[in-house]
Amino acid sequence: QVQLQESGPGLVKPSQTLSLTCTVSGGSISSGSYYWSWIRQPAGKGLEWIGRIYTSGSTTYNPSLKSRVTISLDTSKNQFSLKLSSVTAADTAVYYCARASPMSLRSGELSYFDYWGQGTLVTVSS
Amino acid sequence: DIQMTQSPSSLSASVGDRVTITCRASPSIRSYLNWYQQKPGKAPKLLIYGASTLQSGVPSRFSGSGSGTDFTLTISSLQPEDFATYYCQQSYTTPFTFGPGTKVDFK
């Protein structure tokens, strides 16, 4: 059974960099063909996809955050990480890491988030 | 970005009721549509992927249908554990986007 667990500071000062790590257990992060994603949710609001990293290390980011986001993979620790720079109060949210499983269709590739971490609240405040 | 909308934004229902939630995408996303259930303080849980395929372990009272721009999630007989918020999500193209959610609560 795959499990994901987020970790990192719960409080970040404005203009600094938010750093979170997702530790994967129950399977190797470098085996199989999966996308490892970060998703966030401000309190009482909806879900926003931040970006993903493929098993190969290739990344795709949400254009709305692209200039500030870096997602990386550490296969030796079975972890992947999120860095979000120049944070403001608008970045306060619960941050989730998730695994996306791809499925090939005739028309392309469908993916769906089948495993999620429990989420970690990050507050941006001085 | 592909825009996702859901209706209603909330609904009140009773145990045993049939519940239908609608999700609309603009533009078309073929069948690249997933549904999630989220309870307070918990991560979302995958219910349905590819518009109509039930995720393993999800009760058969949940079903999904639709393609193109219009999709529905149906709960055939609402159970106490189904009171939650439901989100649709498109995986047709990045950036992946979610609907704003439909909250199902007790009548």
C-alpha cells in the first residue's frame, strides 16, 4: 500500500521560500510510470494543482505559479520536494502531495490522483 | 486554462436519497474527467476516473457518466458516510483544474 507524507515548516515569512518534502513509502518513487504532484487548498476553498514531476525527472508546472515553483525528486530517499519562492499571504494553504497514475487511451493519456498525503498547513505570516 | 464548473454548489439530502452532481468543462475534455470526495480535515479520495470508471474499493452506489463538456456524478442511495464535498477534475491538459466543489449535507 503506497503512502505519502508531507513534511516541512508550518510557518513561513513573507518573501521567503516555502519548502516541503513528500516521503513515499510502500513503493519506489523511481519505479513504474507515475507523476508525483503537489496540490494546495486555501482554507474553505477549492483545490489548485501546483505541478508535477515524472519518474524520469521531467517537470510540468502551473503557469500561474511557474516563475516561483521548483519540484524535484530524490530517489535515494524516496522523496520529492516543493519549493515556492517569494511567498505572500495568498500562498497560505494546506499543501498535499499526491501520486498520479497515467492510463493510455486511444486519444491520449488520462491521469488521476489515486494516492494522497494527509496534507500539511503552511501559513505565510511575519 | 480549462474552466470547470459544478452545480449545485451545495445540496441537502437524506439517507437513501438519489443524488446527482453536475460538472461542466469549457472547452471539451473528452472523457478526461475524475471525481473526488473530500471530508473535513482529510485529503480528497478518488472515486471515479475517466468519467465513468469506478476506483477500486469505491462502493457501487457511486457512478459517473458524460463526455465532452457535461458530466454527472450520481450516488444512487446516499449513506451517512457520503456527506462530504465532491470535486471534479480534468486531466485533459495541464494545468489540471478542479471544479469549485459541491457540498452534500444533511437535510
